[in-house]
Amino acid sequence: MAQDVSDNLLIRIAQGDRRATQECIRRHGPLVWSLALRSTHGQRAEAEDAVQEIFIEVWRSAAKYNPEKGSESLFVAMIARRRLIDRFRARAPETVDIADVELPSEDSPSHEAEIGADYGAVRQGLKLLKPEERKVLDLGFVYGMTQSEIVEQTGMPLGTVKSHMRRGLIRLREYMGVSVNPTNGQEA
């Protein structure tokens, strides 16, 4: 399904369209703000700094966007995630408490607006996972921890962390309708 370039904000940003930059901030600002505010535990000044960094990175990375690989909101959310992980690690990675690892509330009014259908589908898929698989994936993908850091945080053996992560990802892919080659774990 080809998308008209004039409708694609990130392509227009890469081409230097200032109006597209402003529209991108209006369109994706609520998503970025909610992720930043959640990541900073409600510290508004820090969240504002994070939002600014994220949109600068979106502007710099707009030329890398490929509409065939995913939606604009997913692209922006992934940039936000990477930036927020960098900020989190710079602050104090040792302060993560496993009890704090959870997904945002589905009851949140901005839930669907935050990331759209992709987010909703992943969230539904996560509900199907075993609690251990979900925690390992949360620590790895939400908090950006390495498998070794997850071992330190949870006390699980490295092999168990790897198994939970692999099985969880396979289950999520199956739920989302992405076929996986069982011999190498690559998308088929």
C-alpha cells in the first residue's frame, strides 16, 4: 500500500519542509510527551528536555524513515525509546526496581493515540505471555537493559533470561501474524 509522499510528514521533513516539522510536533507531540513524562516519573522539566531532544533526533533521522517498514508513529516512538533509554542510563541505571516494570495503563485516555494500532496489538500480545517472559521483555525493551543487566536485576540465570526473551518474542510475533523461521528466528 503506497502512501502519497505529500501525506508523509517524515519524508517532507527530510526534504526541508518546515510546515511538516511543525505538523509532526503537533501530531506526535502527545505520544512523545506521554512517553517522556512516564520515563521521568512525572518530572516535567526533565520531560520537556527529553521531548526537545527527541524531536531534534526525529528531524535529524527523518531521511532514514522508510514507510514500507512501519508507520510514522512507530518510527517516532522508536526514536523516543532510544533517547529515553540513553537518558535513563545516564541518570542511574542501578535504580530500576523490578516491581516498577509494567506497561502503561490501558485505561489511559491517550493509550491508543500514543502509538496507535501497533501499540495496541503488542499490548494484547504481551497479555498472553508468562509473567517472567513479559518482565524480561519489559526490562530489555522498555528499559533498554542488556541480558546481563536483567540477570543482575532479577537474579535469574542468563540461560533463563535468554529463553524467556526468545520464547516471548516468538509468541509476540505469532500473535502479530509475523511468521518466524524456527531454525534461525528470522522473519520468513
